Amino acid sequence: MKSLEIRDLTVALTASPEQPIVKGLSLTINTGEVHAIMGPNGTGKSTLSKAIAGHPDYQITGGDVLIDGESILEMEPDERARAGIFLAFQYPAEIPGVSIANFLRAAEQARLAEGENVDAAAYYKRLYAKMDDLKIDRKFTARSVNEGFSGGEKKRCEILQMAMLEPTFALMDETDSGLDIDALKVVAEGVNRLRGERLGVMMITHYQRLLDYIIPDFVHVMYDGRIVKSGDKSLALEMEAKGYDWVKEELATASA
Ligand SMILES: Nc1ncnc2c1ncn2[C@@H]1O[C@H](COP(=O)(O)OP(=O)(O)O)[C@@H](O)[C@H]1O
Ligand SMILES: [Mg+2]
């Protein structure tokens, strides 16, 4: 078992480091676990995932992030990826003229030491095996990355990327706005196929709907840069029924 430990983390924009967005957040994700993070818009969910992945716009101003007890804060984003972290993007970029097959192969190549090369035959064998597992049509890999993709196709590309990279910790940031039911199911089926002993998942979502398809082991409610409630899947249903204002009221009562 491996662990991703987020310890009392504070994150700010690199451009304004004195104003925290994530305000002392602690969470440990072990391999084999799926953690859902819910919370209203603007509460710092995307900031959290990007800061862990090492996005340059965000600065970690306090606390630590550790994999198996080793801090990753000094690592560059590519080193963090090699250490097993995968960040799925909320708004994926289009890369016209670059096929999915070549894109994934370049990603594979980037992880090798200098002078080593991806073995093409072995690469395609692996790619097609993963596609078969995920029930993705082989013709799909000839398409340019995200170009003219439907919501569902973007998600299929992302899940395939995740399957090929075999991360230890997947940080998935899903807005439900713009996620049609097809895309939602692609994400859910992909995560359900890939989840298991060797993968820990942090699934960020605004609505409970996605969690009808992915049953999380733990649910956390994030509010104003912190986790204010944790529980099992029933917490997601409770939040859906009561809304986030309920958390606000509860916090106000607690601090009064
Ligand atoms: N790159 C950025 N530039 C300016 N403000 C940002 C940026 N990223 C996040 N923020 C601000 O930080 C807060 C949290 O944003 P975000 O992490 O995207 O929240 P969530 O994903 O929970 O909706 C918001 O007020 C948002 O406007
Ligand atoms: Mg977000």
C-alpha cells in the first residue's frame, strides 16, 4: 500500500501568495481507496489538485504533501508525475495534428531515461490491450487530441491516458456543468475499471450525480479552503439533499 498525505496544506496564487485559497487542508489517500471531494464553486477544489500536481500558477505556502512519507514539494511537475501523480484536467487542450496514439507515445517516451526509446511494437500492444479493457474503438487513436471531441470523447481520451500512465494517485477534477450523461458514464466506467489495490483516487465533483456511478470509499465536504466534514457515501446523499448552505449554517453555529 502507498499513501498520498496532504498535511495542513495552504495554497495561494503565485501572483498573490499572501491570500490563501486552500487554508490548512489535511487528507490521506491510500492506494485502493476512492475519495470524493465535494463542495460549492470557488471553494478551492481545483486549486488543491493543481497545487499537488505542481502547477506553476499556484504556490504552496504552508504544510506538506508526501508520498509514502517523502515530501514532493521540491519536485518539478514532471517528477511528481513520475512519482505516480496523475492530474486529469477540467478543461483539456486541443492539440490539432497530433494523434492520440502519438501523444500517448510521447508521454511514454518522456518518462524514459535519456537515450532510451519506446519500443513501438510493445507500445501498440499495450495501447490496444488497454483500449480493449476500456472498450474503446481502436480507430479512436487516429483522431487528433481533443480536436472536435464531444464531452464523452474527451473523457475517453483522458481515461485512456490514465490507463497508459498507470499512476499511483489520480487526481480527477470533474465539473458537472458541461459533463453530459455520456461523458459522466465514460468517466465512471473508466474509474471503476481502473480502481483497485494499486490506485488511489481523489475525485473532485460539484454534484452528487457522478457518485451515483462511482461509489466512493470516503466523501469529504470542502468549504472555504478546508475539509469541514468527512464520511462515507451517505454523506454525498445528505449533501445533495441539504445543500451547502447547511454547512455554512453549521459552521456559523459552531463558531458562535
Ligand atoms: N488562476 C487563477 N486566477 C485567479 N483566481 C483564481 C485562479 N485559480 C483560482 N482562483 C480563485 O480561487 C478560488 C478557488 O478557485 P477554484 O480552486 O477553482 O475553486 P473550485 O474548483 O472549488 O470551484 C476562486 O475564488 C477563484 O476565483
Ligand atoms: Mg474547480
